[in-house]
Amino acid sequence: MKKILIILTVLLIAGCGNKKETPTKLDQILETNNYQIVDVRTKEEYEEGHVKGAINIPYDTINENTKLDKNKTIMVYCKSGKRSAIAYNTLKELGYDVYDLGAYDSITIEKE
């Protein structure tokens, strides 16, 4: 019984140590610094505030004529996540590497 308690104590202490957090997909993209951020909301929404460095391409204007760098990850966002999901699917079909940031208010990247 004493051995079991010692083993459990050691396991408990070992499990409470500092764990390194696994970087998220977003962290990995940001670390590479090889991305473009696209705000797929309307021009008016974009002008009210946007993620720093984002360009504005409304989701319903993204098509095969969209000039984005296919060598970079394209990160898209909108107000609620619905339009960015549509833009994500469109860009994916066009052969882009895409990441959906989702809703503007939930994004932790610096805004302007």
C-alpha cells in the first residue's frame, strides 16, 4: 500500500510541472511571417476598424481574378464568421492555403 501511495504521489507531482503549450496553427502561421490577412467584410465595416495590415476584399468579390500571393497563407475574417467561411471555401477551391480567423471580435491579433 505504501508503494502505491509513493507512486501516486510521484505521478501527481510530475503531472503538475510546467507544461509547454503546443503552438496553435495560428501561432505557427504568424511565426512564419509568410501570410496575408484579408478582411472579407464590406468597405464600410473595414473602415470602422480592422486587423492591422489587413487588406479589404469583400467575400462576394473573391474569384479567380483575385490577386493574392499563392505562396503565402491567406487568413480571412469577417464580423461573425459566416462570410469568412464562404471566402475560405472559395479561396481553397482556387488553390490557396487558407486559414479562417473567424469573427472580428474574437481575433487577438493587433487591430487598427
